[in-house]
Amino acid sequence: MNFDLTEEQKLLQQTLRDFAETQIAPGAAERDQSARFPTELVPKMAELGLFGIMIPQEYGGAGLDAVSAAIIIEELARVDAAVALIVASHNSLCAAHILSFGSEMQKQKYLPPLAHGEKLGAWALTEPGSGSDAAALKTRATFEGEHWVLDGEKQFTTQGSTAGVYVIMVSTDPSRGKSGISAFIVERSTAGLTIGKLENKLGVRASDTAALQLESVRIAKENVLGEFNGGFSDVLKVLQGGRVGIGAMAVGIAQGALEESTKYARMRKQFGKPIAEFEAIQWMLADMATEIDAARLLVYRAAQLKDRGMSFLMAGSEAKLYAAETAMRAATKAIQIHGGYGYIKDYPVERYFRDAKICEIGEGTSEIQRMVIARELLRGME
């Protein structure tokens, strides 16, 4: 397996790095402090094609591969994980679900505005009583006349208050449990869909996270997404791809923490010399760099398997698990290297520390990833 980037991917990487450093980084601290969604960045990101990364060109997207998508997410997260999460969730969840399982009519209608950034996408699975146990959702859909009527509540929905298109998972046959779940495409303007609580989060604070209230939301039969009552299987497949994106985001956070730590260690002097000359600091930097390289290779491997049309279930979970925990370790070491300055908001490493934690929780906790990996490992030994 070749992990060397192509010339096109290297150019993409440099383009995104320049964009992130000049357009995203300057306002990252302010957006985090005020928990302000980066509305002003949306047209700029749309111009770069960041809302249609893997959407085929025939639907208005860039048609890039999964490795290129990982590169983009990493470069964004290197300076602002909240912006990276906006792009990752829009592409890997909402748009990917429609692209993978939508009818041609649905693709023609919804993918172009999503790809052009005219509408942001949200993907609503989690509920107050169902997180890791995704099959326990309580939102219901009943058929009345020519429409499905949706009632329930969704929680922790990324782009919950800013999206124009939602993919919402509901129970269409409660008696069948996870085999009675379906996905629906719901437009923001649909009557009965209202925005609930906006979450005041520990990290990725500039990313919009909100609850959704569904009260007699009437949806046409044509907006059932994928196989009726087959939504749970589709959800698991969508999450596989999403985990590669979260892994890339974690690598970006860790890389940003390493770069800030290296810069600070060269500048900060104690006992008459830069702290970079002390072995204790050097070992922390060495551990960070080694683990980040390993995490990046795991992400690239999972992305390449996806690009080749091969199974990447176990590889994606390994990448997400290791990269997420690497990000937490790197951010913790970054604060230690900065000492007291790492604990205040004058330096970005405290933000990296807060941002990193979501990578161990979102799109399947680290515990869920270990369950997936163990299950696949034991299955392969049968």
C-alpha cells in the first residue's frame, strides 16, 4: 500500500494550509470564545469546493477521493477543529448518506445545493435516550394518507440550527427494533420542524450543535432515503466513512498541538536556555510526533481501502480510535510543555485540548470502536 501523496494531493494540501492559516486561523480564538458559527467563512469554503469534496462532478461536487478528503479535514483541524467538524459532518454524514443511498431524483435535487454550499447539511441520529445504542431511538413516523408524519426529538445535531437539509433517522416499525428504522430527507422550511436547545459545549464551540423538535412533520413518500426499514444498516455504513473523517480531524488537532509546542519550546527559556534543549521536553515532542505519524498512516490506510471499494470497517475504527486518543495525548503534552501559559487562552493549545475530546466521543465512542475492532478480529478467526 503506497502512502505517498500524488502531486495533486500535495497541491491540495498546500492550498488548504494556506487558506486555513490566512482565512481561518485569525478568527479561531474569537469564534471559540463567543461560540459563534463562522458564517463569513461559508462562501469562502464553498468557493474552494469544501462542501462537495466527494460528491461527483455531475452533481456539482469536486469528486475527490477519500484520501484527499482526509487531507482537507486534517489541514482545517490543524488551526480550527470547529471548522473542520462543519466540513466533515456536512460531507461525511448528510451528503454521503444521500449520495450512497438516495434515488436519482433525490441526488439531483439535494446534492447540487449541498455541494455548492448553498445549503448546509445535518444528520440527525442521536436522541436524549439513544446515543451509542442507536437502535433505541424513539422518534416515530406514521403513515397518514399520502404522507409520513414525524414526531420526536433529536439531540446533539451538528449544523442543527444552520442546516438547510436534514437527514433524520426515525422508527417506522417499532415492533422490529433496529430492523424498523428508516431515514428521511427533511428540508429546513418544513412545517413542524423547529430548532431546540443550542448546546454550550466544552470544545469545537464554533460548530453549531442543537436539538431538533419534530411535531407532526409531514414528509412526502418520495423523501424516504434508502430502503424502507433498512435505515439502520445504512447508518452503520455512513458512520464507517464518518469515522475516517473524525480520525483525520484528530490528526489535525494533534499536529497543531505539536507545531505550537515545538515553536514554544524553542522560544521559551528557563535556567538560561530554551526548554527545547531539555531532554524531558524533547521526549514529549518525540512521542507526539511518532504517534501522530502512526495515526495519520492509519487514517490514510482506511481512506485508501474506501477508495478501492474494499472493506474498511475495522480499519476505520482503528484509525478513529487511535487518532482520537493520540489527539488527547498530544494536547495534554502540549499544555504540559507550555506550563502555566498552556492553561490560559492566550495560547491555542488549551483550545486544542478542549477540541480533542469530541474525537473520542462523536460518531462512536472509543469504547464502541474497541467493540467493533474486537468483533471483526474474532470474526476473522472463526
